[in-house]
Amino acid sequence: MGRRILITGGAGFVGSNLSLHLKAENPGNEVIALDNLKRRGSELNLSRLAAGGVVFQHGDVRTTEDLAAVGAVDLLIECSAEPSVHAGQDGSLGYLINSNLIGAINCFDHARAHGSDVIFLSSSRVYPIPVLRDLPLVHEGGRLDIPAGHAGTGWSCAGISTDCPLLGHRSLYGATKLSAELLLEEYRQSFGLRTIINRFGVLAGPWQMGKVDQGFIALWAARHLFGGELKYLGFGGYGHQVRDVLHVADMCRLISFQIQQMDKLSGGIFNAGGGADNSISLAELTEECRKLAGREMSIQPVAETAAVDIPWYITDNSAVTGATGWTPKIGIKSLLEDVFGWLDANRALLQPIFSPEGAGTTSKERQKPQ
């Protein structure tokens, strides 16, 4: 027998892929995707959701009446967010806080009212910037890395673990995510909810409408195919900063495992990402994109580093693997091939969205009369 599952942010990149995965995995599930369609390109997922049997409901987690209209659910997966680590840095905090913190609280309270399980998609950016900037990184080829044998509390060559200290500043975005985590734990303890928190690193794959400040894999690939400017921002402008990247399909597999093991895993907080084997620097990404696109691009170096940027983040997956048996299956090169194939097959649809003029425009703005 299926479950009634609400996925907030369900027309976004992560939410739409997860909605379709959970519906296909068990056609008896009633999967409801709630989304305000703010991010440009999210409207393109509506036909995909409908074709996959997912129910779309237009709504906003900032509005409790929109959540109430969904009714009781067995499981609430909170994927909605303002995802940019730069959000609010210009002093415009309203949307960030109302979406990422107040919206999350509204979701948790909806779950409390109906006794729903909750899986919360948090972020690796809950870890403090000073801690991550103080790692003993060295330049090796076209990337930064921790030298072999070096390790400290919560960090090693294998990546960042949940033992990493949380004392220090982490960006306004990261603060909203950590605050929501703390409140969800209080809901678990006070009201007996079953909860799981996943601190994901970089997620990527087809149907991610990448921008400069979020979704860099898709953006890099799109610029190589469609043209447009790219920059190496910060840390000297060399493009040596490193991230691990997790294919969204591997993320969906993990959440499926967690749903199946909710009794065992409730209360767990997990780091989950591509891991060291699926890490890449911007300079290395440029080279891989050059091979796939068959073209060279001149990347503009910008030496100055933004206050919220970090030079290196790789996920230590050992805890989540030990708890669930899950490991990433899709390598970084296969992921890039998937993204390039998706972009190439949908050029007419996607080129306007990835154009410099279209980047950052919301779907609502795009639909206004011209």
C-alpha cells in the first residue's frame, strides 16, 4: 500500500526529481509536489510531473493556508529553499528568512499536526566558514587538496564529517539551515515526530537550471554549449577551489533507503555527497567541459574572494554509508555526460533560460506580458 507524500519545492530541480522517483518506485504512492514556481525554469517541470503521475499543487511554504490545503500526509520532505549562499548578503533578508526558516517551521508544524514523518534537506553550508578556510590546503595540479595523512576534528582527506565543529559564522543562508535543523530536533523530541536531516553538498544532474551562485555544473556545461561568460571567482582567480558533486539520482536512492529505514534512522543527521572520488575543481571542470563540448572558452579570473565563499568541500560519507549501506554510484564524468546530453537534446527550450539575459529571472517574471 502506498503512502501520501508531500514534497515542498516539488517543481524545483531536487523536488521534481525526487517526486518522480518516489512515484515510479511505488506507483501506489500519492506524491504531491508543492511549489511557488519562483525560480525560472521550474515551470518546465510541470509537464514532467504530470506525465509521471505526480500531483502538482501551486503553493508557498511561507503561507500556512497553502500547506493546510494539502491536508494530512504520511511523509513530508522539505526541499523548498532559497538555495544561494549569497542570499541576504546585500541586506535583503526577507525572502531568505521567510522561505528557509519560517517556511521550514510551517512545514514542521504541518507535520506535527498530522503526525507525519519528516526528511529535511539541509546543507553542507551549516559548517562554519573559518573552519573550512583554515584547512591545510595545498595546490596540487589544477586543484586544492588536503595533503595525505593530515586530519583534524571532523576533517580529513576523506572529507568533512558531522564531527566538524559548528562554532562560528557560516553565512546567512547557512544560519537559516542550521536554525531549521535545531528546531526540527525540538519537534522530534517534543512531539514524537520521526525525522531525518541530510546535509547535502553540491547536487547536480539534468533539469537543474544553474546560475552563478547555485548549480555551477549545469551553468558551466551550458556556457560551453550555448556561449556566454564564465569567471573563476575568488581564491586568486585560478579556479582551483574544489567541491564534490552528487548526481541527483544517487540522492533519490539515499532518500528511498531512509524512508524504508525510518524507525532505525530517526533522529539521524547525515552528511551526504559525491565524496572524494567525485570531486572536481573549476579548472578541472573547464577541461572536462571542453572535451564534451569540443570548444575552448576563455575564463576570466577574479582574484577577490567573496565573504561567504570557501575553497574546498568534500563530503565524508562514512557515517551515512555505515547507517544505510548507501554509496554514490554515478561518477562525475557520467554526471557531466548526462547534463550535456540533456542540454543538447533541449537546446531550444533551455538556451533562453541559460542565456546571460535570462539567468536569474523568475518564472513568474518571465510570464509577465512584455
